[in-house]
Amino acid sequence: MQRDLRSPRAAAPITPEMKVCGVNACLALAARRPDDVRRVYVHPSRLSVFGAVLKRCAERRIAYHVVENDELERITQSVHHEGICFIARERPAIGLQGALQRRDPTRPRCLLYLGGVGNPHNLGAIVRVCAHFDVDAVLAGGLETHASPAMLRTAEGGAEFVDVVPVADGTGPLVVARRAGFRLIATAARAKRSLYSAPLPPRSIVMLGAEADGLAPALVNMADDVVHIPGTGALDSLNVACAAAVVLGEFWRVHRTPVAE
């Protein structure tokens, strides 16, 4: 018997799948990446909201299931599913270099660096803020995954516009970012300079730390500038998502909003 010595055909790569729940998160996914939806689980109360999506699923022979809350809780492992869950292809991870080099280097651009912010609800709220202010990537120091169901739901669809990029803890990723032409702007409650005392640089990476400890001293020390968000001083600091909104809103005001005459 003669053996077939031809190389076996390589198996097609399997694209990882993700669970997405929450009305706004699922609607954004269906609008931005309709071909990535693989299966749908929907509560009867959400049929009218997702009618067009389910019609498309039927046309493309994508399975959808009308299920009750107990089944949705089992699938999503959460009571906060909002009556809908998509099983969808993951967005491809872009990596640090991809995040830094994505846009025209001559135009204003702001990215966010998070040090030690691992709570998925805080992260989701931050991603939502970033989507609002056209910040397309979050560099997440020490994070192990770029997406979790809780983060995606809390982001309310913002994760379809913003990449969460896990990077190593420490100064290494920020050194790379500086070499790519970004200025590093740290935030600290006791910084001498106010956020509003001078315009943020047109290519900035805003650095925020966890609420309990703030940024690590090594990260603060390497920053090109350190600013605080002025307020009454009644409390030591803002929630990290609120702080992100204030700083990113200021960057937007300076670099993206037309100057009023």
C-alpha cells in the first residue's frame, strides 16, 4: 500500500467567542459587527427590541433561542443580563504597537493608561467615557483579558468603539508610548498643577490609577506632567471613571471642539 506523503491540510483557525449581554451592548455589536453574531438568547420581553436582529439571524440561519430568565442566568452566569445574550466572535486583539500607531501621528489623539484598575464595572464605565470622547484605546496595566461580560455590559456599547489593550505592569509600555510621540500626563490628588492651568498636549496618554492607591510612584515619577482635578477638597479623589470623564472631556474641549467666536 502506497502512503500519501502530502502535507495534511492545516485546520482553519478557530476564532474565540465571547458572551455579550445587555441591551445597548448587544445592539451596538449587531450594528457594528453583524456578521460576528453566532447565537442569540433572548427573553420574550426583548423580542420587539431585537426584531430586526432576529430576522437577520433567521435569514442567515444563525440560531436564536427565546428563553426565560433562569436560562439566561445560567448562560450568562449573571442576573444582570437585561434579557439578552449574544455569543459572538471576539474582536481581534490589537496589541500595544497597534494601539499606538493606529491614527495619523500629526493629528491630536489621546489614549488612556490604567494602573491597577481591574474592576470590570469601573473598566466598563471608563470604556463608555472613552467612546464618548473618541479615545479609541485603553492601555490596561496588569489586566489579563481585553473583554469580560461585565465590562462589555457596563460599557453600554462603548466596547465596540474602544479597544482595551492589556499591557504589562510597570513603566515598560509607557516608555514605548513616549517613543511613539506621546506625552505622559499623570493624575494625582495632591499635584501642584491644575488640569486647567495649561492645555493638555495634542498627543497625550492620560494615566489613572486604582482608587485605593492611585498610580504607583514609579509611574508618577516618569510622567512628563502631573495634574490634579480641582474641586472643593471635601473628598480626597473622584471615582476613577469620573476622573477619566473630567480629564478626557478637557482634552476634547481643547483639541476637538471649535473655538466659539
